[in-house]
Amino acid sequence: MKKLLAVLTALTLSLTLSTGCGSNTKEESAPGKDIANAPSANKDAAAADAKSTNGGASKETTLTYWYWADNSDYSQKMQEIVKEFNEINQSGITVKAEEQPWDGGAYSQNLFTAAMGGGGPDMATWKLTATPLFTANNLLAELDGYIEKWADKDDIDANLYQIMKKAGGSNKTYVMPWNTQVLYVYYRPSMFKEVGIEVPKTYEDFLMACEKLTRDTDGDGKIDVYGFGMRGSKGGQEPWGSFIHGRGGNFEEMASDQAIKGMEDFVQLYKKGYVPPTAPADGFNEIIANFKSGRTAMTIHHTGSSAGMVETFGDDVAAFAFPKGEGQWTSMGDTENVIFEKCKNKEAAFEFISYMAAGKGQQVWCETTGNVPVSKRVQALPFFQDNKFMKASIEGVSYAGILPILDTTTEWVSTIWPNTVAQALSGDVSSKEAMEVLQKELYK
């Protein structure tokens, strides 16, 4: 029964919480210099990118790799990345990249079906939400031994490795980081200047900014600009999590005093009128529309919406990482890579996925898609450092996280969280009562 529940959980989460491999970000920036020019690059960058630092494969090897792509440009770029790896690796490895449809998240189901039948690829692009299902059926290769011997292991933030382990529900690593999307706060510099405030440095500063940015700008007695664009509908649990952690709470103990206090901050923003009155029903489209129309001065999303923000505001839009209080957290979306247990040459497979994580494959893919690189060397390249939205994302990598992946998570995200938060915002239940419900329903 647990495996069946795990199947339903993983597949539904893929539908509700995931997007495709890349984002549609088209923030303008000059192409990054080659990764070999990053400050901490290996002396012989070509060799570092081409050859596994754990010794490489010892003979000619052909590996299959399944991936999905959000559009034809991304698909072509993936084929180019794989072609270059095949040409420059010194271990006799040939990777055959086979595109599979994302199909609204059915990709994970198709992958699972193929793997359970003894087929499928040696490696695949991945969503963390699918991990419990595959590990419960012993389908994924453990990567800890390979990572430990990998010379570039410290090029990836330790927090990302912890997220990979947490997704699998154990202290073992089955998923290799590849690229992410990290939530941050969009804001209007002109509005900050008008009210005389700086970018918030602390969680308390952020709450104060929500108040000061809420204004009647034309003197008619009605609020024209709200300080913060709250997402109270489905999907809002991600930015909401920053408030819970800002007070020192967490998702494991949502009925704690700290977590309840974070919920009360969230509720008070609504009750005091610092967010639009439509907040309980506002989803992604609404918070973006409110920000672009000037109705809100701040809102939370990731680089996927940055091109549209720049198109609307030009230079009058910027970003900052959600600031630290007693704790700090922001939500992270992901696309990763895995090796299947059935793969006969896991060492060769690790050479490829490490190339994607910290080699030229990492750089090229993230420059193409606008996703946040996991490699510190790639993050340091001008292409990413000269992009203010990417910089805010990168700042959040060390404390980003995901919701617990449980049998109950899909229903909790889709129904329990929005309904319970709506009751708390309307005053039908207290913050304490709401958090007790959220705790009970997620961990029942």
C-alpha cells in the first residue's frame, strides 16, 4: 500500500509542483566567459571537463540518457552538449541522449514504468519529487562513493547535497544537482526611494517595508499601492515558508511557537491591509499582474518571470534574497540527474553527470535556459554575476529548500494549505489553530 501511495504522491507532485527542464527567462546579458576562466577553475579546464576525476571509465562505453526539454531550442542545445562531451571525454564514453516528452509530468510515470520493466535509460534528468518512489523500489544508484572521490565535489554548495538526501528520505545521495530556480523578492527601486527606505537586511526590516510601502498615492482615501503581493492560493506555500522560517520555525514542527509566530506575521499583513484584499484567492497570475500594474511594491518569484519584469519596468525593477530573521529559508525548484541501478558502468555515467553538474555542460545549459547553476565556478562567471536576478537567486542557494516529500504532500499543497490559510486570513481560525491543522494533515 505504501508503494502505491508513493507512486501516486510522486506522480501527482510532478504534475503540481514541477516545471520543465528550463525556464523561459530571457534576461539580457552578455554570454559568459568559458568556465575555464572562472576564478577557481582547474588548471587544465578542458581535461577537468572531459575526464572524470575519479579515474574515468576504462573502456569504450555507450550510455543512454533520457531528458525532456521545454522547447526545441533547449532540445537542440542538449544534443550539442552531449555531442561535445562525446567528442572531448578521454574515457571512451558515448552518451546517446533521447528526448522524452514532459507531458504534464507523465515523464516520471513513463520513466518509472520503463525502469520497473527492466528497460529505460542508464541516466535521466530528474525531479526531486519522484525520488521516494524510485528509491523505494531500488531503482537508483547511490552516488555517495563517487561524489566523495570527485575532485569538484566542493564546487557544489553543501546545502544542495543535503536537499538531495532529504528528498530520498535517508542519509544517502541518489540525485546529482544540476540546475535550480530559487525564489527571491522582486521590488521597485523607485517606490523604495519615494518612501525613503533601503533594501531590507533583516526579516523585521522586510515586515516594516511592507507597511511603509502601502500607500494612498493620490489622496482619495483609498490604498493605491500595497507593500507586498501575497500569494494565498495554491502554490503560495512556497513564499509562505519564508515567513515560518523567518521566525525560527520549520516544516517539521509547524505547531511550534516560532512557526505560529511566522504564521501570525503572514496573517497580520493581510489584516492590516499591507497586501491586496484579494490575497486569499491570488495565485501566480494575480501576483505577477498586481506587481506589473504597480498595485504592489514587492512580490516573490524566481528568474522565470524576470524577462517580463524588465520588459515592463526597464531598470525600475530589482531583486533581493528573502532576508534572515531567527531563521532563513526560500523555496527551490529543481531539475537534477540520476543514474539507474541497472547501469552497467556507473563510473562512466558519473563522469557524464558530473560534467553536467560542474563542467562545460553546466555552464552552457544554464546560460541557455536561464536557470540557476549549482556550480560555484559557473555562478562566478560574468553572465550570472552581471544579472541582478540571478545574483539574488545565487545568494539564496545556501539556505534554499523544499517541502517534505510525503504521501500526504500532494493533497496538503493542493487543498489543505490554501483552505487553511484562507480561514486564518479571514479570522475563522487562529494562527495557532491553522498551524496545528497544517501539521496534523501533513504528517498524518
